[in-house]
Amino acid sequence: MSDQYLTVAQVADRLGTSERFPRRLIAERRITFVKIGAHVRIPESALDAYIATGTVPAVRSRRDRRGRAA
């Protein structure tokens, strides 16, 4: 399986942030990246893993747990 390598701009677009945020992730070594000369690329799988790590699952409300209708 070959990974697609994303630019900082593409990562920012996918995350809905400015380019500053993925650059900070790179600077703080919080995301895997590949440096090719002066270019920095982030593997798509690394971005998916970063998103999965930060995903917080939904919790059922107390009402739902008691079996009462909402």
C-alpha cells in the first residue's frame, strides 16, 4: 500500500485550520513527517492516525442509561 504525501497546505485544509497548526505539529514532533530537501510532507496515514488519536467517543447521557425516554 503506497501512502499519499500531503503538503502542509493540504493538511491544514483537511483539518480546517491555518497552515500554522500543522507546522507547529511538525516543529513539536507531534506528527510523523518526511523531509525531502527543503520540502516537508506528511503521509496521509500519519494524518489519519493523528485524527484517530484525538477522536473522543460519544458518551450516552445519564437519562439514556436509566432507560427513560429523552
